Amino acid sequence: AEDSLPPGVHLAAYADDNTLYQCLTTMESIGHSTEILQNAVDALESWGSDWRISFEPTKSQAITIDLHRQPWNLPEIRFSGVPIAEESHLKLLGVTFDCQLSYRRHLRTVAVRASQRLGLLRKASPLLDPRSRATVYRGFVRPVMEYCPLVWMGAADCHLRRLDRTQRSALHLIGRGALLQSLSLRRMVAACTYIYKLLCSDLTSPLRQLLPPFQAPRPAHV
């Protein structure tokens, strides 16, 4: 499908989720860029027709991400004749994106879900010893707060602190002697591990093109 798209438009696909994205550089390029994006949507629809794949236009959404909060006022884009709704928030593969990439809504939702699971652990805590409570927390509560951390770990501290409060409540519930790594440390380790894999393995990823060439450290001479 990506081979049929016009230059400058990219396709990110996972299972039955397809996302078309394009970078707008100037306000003057809006008209031309929107026309290219519309051609890409039409090409995707044509590709689906050739391969007997049907799309649901009413479930399609659009979002404009701009850290400077400029009103772009993009022209309407249609999919199979149906206008694609412009949204302020968009959920992709379980992560909620907003126009400024603040991840405020996503982290608030994650904190609520983690707190609900912690509440279940609290109800069962009288039946568990501290070690068992810690095991349940690591396997049932904490994974909710560590889904796709590389995407949103750059959010403002005021949003990330929601997750830290949940872990502090968990520490209090588990009891004395509980040893849990901080969530920020675990996110940093995950990020460093991923960057190492990008640099030192044969992974194919668009992110690898953004990294500087890897240079092995020179051996020290004594």
C-alpha cells in the first residue's frame, strides 16, 4: 500500500490500524499538502478495493499536531466521500495523542486505571503477605503504567507525577521493606536499551535514520 502513496506521505500500519501522516513545514504549504494527503487517502482506498479490503470511513479521524499552537485551518479531507473528523485527541494503539503532544489525557487515564487495579490489590491485601503484594503489584498494576513509555516519557513532570503517586500508594500498601525501582529510572533504562538496539543491531526502524552514526569507543592506551 505504501508504494502507491504520493511522495511525502507515510503509512504506519499495525494489524488493521492504518495511519497516514505528513509533515507540514509552512502555513503557505497547507493547500498543496492537503491535496497530496487527499491523494494519499484516495490511493489507500483504491488499494483496498484492488485487494478486496474494506475500510470504515466513519471511524477515520484526523489530528494536526503543532507544538506552537498555531491555527492551521486545514481544508476538509474525505474518505470514500465521507468527511474525516478533525479531533483534538486521537488514540492510536492504546496511546492517546493530543495536538501539543502533552499526553495529559493519556497519563490521566493510565493513572486512573492503575489506581483501580491497586484498589483490587488493596481489597485482597489482608490475605497476602508483603512479598505476595509486591509480586501482584509488579505483574498486575505496574504494567499498566509502563505501556509504550518511550512515546510519552517526555511529558511534563506534573503529568508524570500522577503515576508516581500511584506507586507511592503501592509502597505504603505493600509494607515495610518493599523495594521497587522508581518509574522514571525504569523508563530511562527502557529508553537506553532501545537506543542501544537501534545502534548495535540490524533492526530496521525510521528512528534509526535520526541517530548519528555509531562509533565504537577507542581502546584506552596505558
